[in-house]
Amino acid sequence: VQVLIVFLCFLILVFAVRPSVTVTVDTDASTEGCESNIAICTAANGKPKPLVSWSDAPSASKSTENTTSQINGTFTVRSVLWTVATRKIHDHEVFCVVKQPLIDTSILVPFRLNVTYAPVVKVLIVDEKPNEVIADCEADANPPASHYTWRKDNERILETKNIQTEGSRMIIKEPTPSINGFYFCEAVNSKGSGFASLYFYFSKYNYCYAYNDNKLALLLSRRKYFLCT
Ligand SMILES: *[C@@H]1O[C@H](CO)[C@@H](O)[C@H](O)[C@H]1NC(C)=O
Ligand SMILES: *[C@@H]1O[C@H](CO)[C@@H](O)[C@H](O)[C@H]1NC(C)=O
Ligand SMILES: *[C@@H]1O[C@H](CO)[C@@H](O)[C@H](O)[C@H]1NC(C)=O
């Protein structure tokens, strides 16, 4: 029996072939909301047939597998991981795990998921002094937001000495009641755009503002979000 086992091990060492494992996607990235391939693992030219599975895959994902065999007796296994892409799984790391019957080391290949999505925008007050307020339009987007626009009461802001915009930022200097009103910023990438608003009110020596990361529809309920500093 021992002789047989040694002989079998010898056969395995001689005839087993470790596959080469790669993980890719067939498009650059998955678009949010679409059911798509999020990762494809290929274990190429292994003998005996490699067993392919996924580790740390998003909970709602599934995989489908396809095996082809070569004339020289090796197998190529292609496993496609797919799900409805969401921004929550963007940048998540999954692992393709390849095992081979009779050989006990497994191969683990990491892969970072890439999901593209339109900007989700927030207004943040990044600096605040008695005579100057700087608001920033912060966008979570993939690819990154390519440009930002600030508007007041739905019109593009005409820069004055009181109001200036610089990329994602709007700077309010020496506030006067003439600047009171509703401002909103829009961030755009190739997947779409996102909005957030800022209500600014100045009277005498004090100002108040309200901001939220909600879409335009919430402009109507602005009073609910009103805060005073
Ligand atoms: C994710 O996909 C986008 C859009 O195709 C691409 O521009 C970006 O380089 C990709 N990111 C990574 C880390 O692969
Ligand atoms: C399996 O892969 C082969 C080669 O890439 C392809 O021709 C075939 O259509 C695939 N079969 C399925 C069911 O995906
Ligand atoms: C088996 O054939 C494939 C495709 O023809 C080739 O890429 C691979 O290197 C071969 N493997 C061995 C061990 O001969």
C-alpha cells in the first residue's frame, strides 16, 4: 500500500499542473443598479481540473462557472461573479480561491470591485469667521466629480466681492442681507449629477444657515433643517 501511495504521489508530482490564476472584469467597471459581472476568475491550464470558488463575495452575489479542456489534458475554469452593482460594494475586496484535488495548497487572488456611480453630494461649512463663511460641496462619486456648479435661487452665481466660487467651494465675505437666499451646488461626473443645498440668512451682525445633503425636492421642507449659529 505504501509503495502504491508513494507511486501515486510521484504520478501527481509529475502530471499535476498548477493553473495560472487571473482575476479581471470584462468591462472597465460595473454601473450602479445594473446586474453585471463584477469579477471574473480564470484558472488556466490546470491538471487535474481546478476547483474555483470566491471568498468575501458581496452577500447577494452569485457565480457561474464554465470549464474547457485542452488536448494536452489540462483544464481551464472560468468563474464569473455577478450581482446587481451598488455603491456599497465599490472598492470591496474579494478573493478568488483555487484548489486542485490531490494538491493541497490553494491559490488566493485578491481583486477590488469597481462600481461607477453618480455623485452623492453634501454641503459642508469648512470655515466660519464673523465676516467670512466657506462652504464646500463634497461629492462621493466614481469616477470623481469632474466639475461643480454653485447656484443661487436656481441662477448661476454672479461673482461679486461678497460671493466667490472656487471649484467645489463657495466663499461668502462680508455678508449683507442682499446675499440671503437659497444656494445649491451640483457635482457632475460621467454617470450623472448630485445636488445639495445651503440656506443662508444674514441679519444685522448675525447669520444663520441651514444645509443638508438632500436632493432638490427637499427644498420645500427647508425650514425643518434650519439651524442657527
Ligand atoms: C474603475 O472604473 C473606472 C471607469 O471605467 C476607471 O476610470 C477607473 O480607473 C477604475 N478604477 C480602478 C481602480 O480600476
Ligand atoms: C464557455 O467558454 C467557452 C470558451 O470561452 C465559450 O465558447 C462558451 O460559450 C462558454 N459556455 C458558456 C455556457 O458560457
Ligand atoms: C496545454 O495546452 C494549453 C493550450 O494549448 C497551453 O497553454 C498549456 O501551456 C499546455 N500545458 C501543458 C502542461 O502542456
